[in-house]
Amino acid sequence: MLCRVALPFTITVREDLPEATYKQVARQVRDALGGGDIEGRLPSLMDFTEATGLAVNTVRRAIGVLVDEGLVKTVPGRGMFVRQA
């Protein structure tokens, strides 16, 4: 399957860490947000899943953490966006 979008950052999941996969993903996306690697609109959930090779539920849960933290907002029918400070 051909990936439609490349992420502007790298996600690396380590099996040897006790941290859950979704928490690793959330942490890495949080770091990318803080570093200015991501601005505006995030890739769609399916593009994110396709680019990382992770399960959709893992990505959804990681994004949910960032939404709960107030870093990302979702707009139904439009997508996921970096919340402006």
C-alpha cells in the first residue's frame, strides 16, 4: 500500500520500554509539537496510521491523550489541528 502522506517527524516505538505504545506515540508527537515540527493541521487518522504502520486504535488513543492535554483539537468533518497557545 502506498502512503499518501509523510509525517513531518519520526515515530519510533520501542518494545523494550515498559511505556504503552500509545503513550510513546503521544510523547513523540508532543515533543514534535513543542519543537515546532508540526503546525496547523495534523495528518488524518488514517494517514497517520498508514505512515507509522501502527494500529488505528493505538493512534486514536495517542491523539486522544493530546486532545485531553489541550494540545490538539478535533473538528468533526475537518480534521485534527494543533491548538494555538
